[in-house]
Amino acid sequence: MFMNAHETILQPVLEGTKQYVIPLFQRPYSWKSDDWKTLWEDLLSVYSSENSRKHFLGALVSMPVEMTPAGVNKYLLIDGQQRVTTLFLILAAIRDLSLSLDDKKLAEQINESYLINKWAEGTNLLKLFPSQTDRDEFSRIMHHKETAESGSNVTKAYRFFLKRLQGSDLSDLPINLQKMHQTLVQEIMVVNIVLDNDENPYLIFESLNAKGEPLTQADLVRNYLLMRIKDTAEQAVAYQDFWLPMQEVLGSELTNYIWRYIVKDANTAKVIRLDEIYDEIKARLTKANSSEVIDLLMDMHT
């Protein structure tokens, strides 16, 4: 494996004409209040420190995938989705509060340096392009539009940090937005790991996610099937037309359904446990091409 890894503050990771793309095989944004509180307390600790000190946030793993005709360098964000999405939402909240306080200079600096590619259009405009489930709400926040009343986890996270930055909670300090912005982009450290574009992103994703919150068998199957489809356009159609409808209808029962689907064709002498679904799918598709994987997804959906 060839990779370029170095420790850096957040600023150069976000600056420049680039876009981080969340792969379809990643789960939706799933951080909740406990995660937001932990990150906010870490930020406050650095913000309030009299001596300049850095806070290490972890590793970000990405892989270059293409440069668009508009000159936007695209990177597949393989590890760090939850942290990076949250950081973008905090920056958007600082931007929006700055606008409400008539600090247009700070708002424009954040927007044009870290949130958007100013001269790009369409899907290349945002510097973070989330997976399909989160895309609409995230895009509305980045474009400073009204969000859904109930809101996804993305919207809830944005509102959480908006309230903290406003000092809505009596336990919060009065926040200087310029100082918090500087804390975020100049005092937060990450290890930025950029892989060679010949690497298999799914195998890397699989090994990285052996730690942390465990993926369900359905998560692992989805990830594997989508990454076996080589063409990105076909991958997107397969997710939208076949996988997503099953996920929306079955919810937490999706793993049980996939188990029933594979045991109906299994050798009667072979026992397949619920925690062996992913291994069984991999074994069956070891030599399958993209078309055969799509056929299986179609059949599973039917």
C-alpha cells in the first residue's frame, strides 16, 4: 500500500479547490448528542486555553479519484466521515451566526475558504459531498436554506452547535466567533492519510472499521456489493433502485431478510448463522463480475 501521511492542522485539509466525496458504501451520518457534546467540550477546552495548544482529532483517510473539467480535485473519504461532516456543520453554524451579527467578512471567509468551491457549479460546488441519505439536508445547510422541521442527524447536529455558539445554554461561555473559527481550523490536528488511487477503497474501509461502532451484517453486505460494481454510475443506480428501497421498507429487519434470502438457496446440509451472512455473500461472489452483482441485487430486491 502506498500512502502519503502527515500530521497537519485542519486549515490546509479544507482549503483549495477540492471535494471530499462520501462513498455510497458508508453508512449515513450517525453521530448523536453524546458525540457532539464530547467534541464541543474538546473545542471549548482548546478555545479557553491561555496557552496555544493543539487538539488531536484522529486520522482522515482519503483517496484521489478524479479531477473535474472545472478543476475540482475529488477525494473519496474512506475514514473520518463522522468527524469531517461535523466539522463542516460547525463551520456553517459559525458562518450563519456571523451573518446574523452582520460580520459579513468572517461569513464570506468561512464560506469561500472551507465550505464551497466558489467558481464551481452543480455537484462540484460543495467541498463535502455526503452520501445520498444525508445529501439534501446537508446541502440546504451549506446553502443557508431552511431545513426540515424534524430534521436528520445532520440537521440536529447543526442546530446543536448553533445553540452552543449562541450561548443558549447557561453553562456555555460567551463565544467569540472569530476566535472559535481560528480554534477550529488552526488548533485542531489530524493525521491526513492520502492513499494511492490504485488501492481498493473497500478493503481499506473494511479493515479500518473493524474498530469503533460495529457495522451490522446488512451494512457489510451493502458495502461489499456496491464496491464490487466498478462503474460509479451503475453503482449509484443499483443503490438507488435496489438497495435503498429494501433498506427503507425493512429497516432493522434488513439483516434478517438477507439471511432468509441466502438460506433459501443454500445447501440443506450447510448451516448459515446470522453473523455469517457477509462471509457467505463474499464466498458466493468471489469470481462475480459487476453485472452478476447487479443481478443479485435486483433479485434480492424483487
